[in-house]
Amino acid sequence: MTDLRVRALSRRTVLRAFIGGGAAVAVGSVLAACTPAAPAQPAATGAGQQPAATSQAQQAPAASSGSGGELKIGLLSGFSGPYAAFGPDMAGSIEVYLDQHGGMVGGVKPTVIQEDEGATPQDALLKARKLVEQDRVNVLMGIVSSANALAVRDLLDSSKTPTIITNAGADDLTGAKRSQYIVRVSFSSWQAGAPAGPWAAQQGWKKVMAFAPDYAAGYEQLAGFADTFQQAGGTVTDKVFPPLGNSDYAPFLGKIKAGSPDAVWGFFAGADQIKFVQQYQQFVGDSIPLFGNTLSRNAAEAIGKTIAVVKMGATGWEESLDNPLNQTFVSDFMKKFNRHNDYGEYTYDAMGLLDKVLTDLKGDTNPDKLVQALNGVTSFQSIRGEIKIDPDSHGLIQTYYHTEPQVDGDTARIHVVGSLGVFGPHSQVS
């Protein structure tokens, strides 16, 4: 996480804010919100850093000769309010990528223009219009909130703005609302929930109760789990949706003993995740296994050995993934900012994808050519491993990883123990 004023805060400080504020935040590859805070400013890309403001242009020199033209990258993300933790990590990941590649993307030195998507779809649309119509960005990337992404979708489609979404998980972005101008390098919410289903069936569990927060990402992630678990022969006996930002899970956890499931699947993030796991340990303990998207390094650092009540997690990316590109990214991000990256991993991958297509185009930033090239990519090398792009939905087809907590005394960390299979935006591939 990052300082929400000018410099980096410690992770523990942010986690204390999570616990006290009760706001949800996306952890790793989930959509949610963060505790409101002041705008954050990462280190500048290019020629320096401006004071905190609602927008920031990070200037770089003009494109080098033969590059094909100027490259403006618009980063629409959270720099204040409920998504304030995301923007600095996304911006920082862009900086790390540029540091590693001599400040170039496809032979062009970019200008990065940041805008705060705000807390509402109206805020996001206003800032997206600025990036598209005033700044005339060549590429837009970022977008934290699914509601915000859906709100700006028509603008991006009608203006023919090449866009790479690096967080928002709304299923419709790779479904009913898909656009040839929008590619997503993060995840669909269904896709994030689905990998735990086959694994649960392999444990011999027939009846599982499912918990998720009462908002769109909760419904879609739970649907992903329910679909694959039921396809594998299991039954979801009850679907429980506590309010987003809930602080007392006792009334909901009381349903578990009455229902006598074999296990409990859950998706919660940020403060909700921490409180749910703590209270699950208190009221249920190890008598009924808890698994699913309730496991993260943030929660492990906040509650220590209590995280061991979660027996399994499913994720598309984890800091400890053992491949050279990921290890370099994690190491370089830590060296540059002296903190872990939580929310910028997919933006780093977006830069890699953009670099790939611009290199093939010899730096030509013509929007029609750029969109055609983005649509033509079938796979690219990612910090998650090799990623395929579904030609119909523009969503990713990728491996999901099985994680478990590893406890040492009162502390715990999360580690990858294997693969859960390959999943697309709306289906299991293998």
C-alpha cells in the first residue's frame, strides 16, 4: 500500500485504517473499495512530480525519431476517497516498467497523465472525458470500480479510445457490454470465483455454504464458485450476503451450524475480509473448513496466525509466484518504493502488452492501428506466466493458483502450493 499524502505509509498503518474504517478494498485481484483518504502521489515518471491534485500529468520527452509519434497514456484510477490505495500502486507499476525499459514503450517515450476516477460513476465519466477529449490520450488504462468502468464504457467505445482495464471485474465488460476498443488484463469476477469450485469437489465436499458481500462483485464471484462447484457434483446449500462494510458477522455465521455444510466458501476483501476471518475463527473455528477468496497477504499481516482458519485460497497472481519476470517486478517495486505492491500488478502487465503491440507497430500510435493490434494479440508474457486473450470476449485465459497460509509463531504469510487450472472470463478451460 501507499502513502495517501506524499510518501509511503507502512502497511500496518493502512491496515489499521481498514480495520477502524470498515471499508472494503480490493485485495490482489478483487474489486472493492478502500477507506477514504487524501489524494496520493507516487514518484513522478519523466520530468518530476507535481503536488497532490485531482489530476497530474507526468511529463516525458517527446517521442524519439522514428517512433511514429507522441504517446500519451491516461491512467484513470483511485487517488482519493474509497479507491485511494489503487492509484499509487498502478502509477508505481508504470514507473517500474519504464525504469526497466529505459523509459520507452515500443520505441516511444510516453507522457503519463493521471486522473482520479473518484467514488461514483459520474466522477469517473467526468475524468474519462477529460482524458479522452481534452488530453487526447492515445491509450487509457486503469479503472478500479466495475460501476465506473461500465459508466465510461460507451464513451471509450464511441470515441474509439484504445483501453486496457487493469482492475474492474464486471462480467459484462467481457460479456454483454464488450467493446473492440476495450481489453482487460485483470479478471472477470466470475473468473475469480470459479477456480475454488472444482477443488472443493475434489476434497469430497458435497454441501457448501457460500458467503459474499451484498454488492455486484460479491454476486458475480459467488456465481463463479457456485457454477463450477455444481458442475463438479456439489450443492451450494445457502448463499449468504452480509452488507458491504459489515462489522458484526455473528448473525450470519450462526447460519453455518444450523446448515451443517461440509465446508464454507467465502469472498471478502479488505476490512471485511479481516473481520470475517477473525469472527469465523471465534464462532466456528476449525470445525467446518473455510476456503475461497478470503485469503490475502494483507489479512495475514493484520491478524497473524488467525489466518490459518482459511484452508485454501484461489488467485490469479501472488507476490511469491516463482517466475523470473514476477520476481524482478516484485524486487524492483520494493527497491523503488520500499513497500509491497498490492494493486498494480495488472497495470504492469498492461504496460507489457502495450509495449508488445507498439513494438510490432514500430511505435505507430495511430488509434485504428493500435486497436487492431491489441485485438490481434492472442497471448503475451505476464508476471503471472503466459497469458492468452480470448478473441471473443477480450478477457484473459489464465492459470489460477492454489494458495495456503504458512504460520510461524504468531505471524503468517501466504504461499503458492499449486495450480487450480486454467479459466477464462466465463468458463473453465482446463
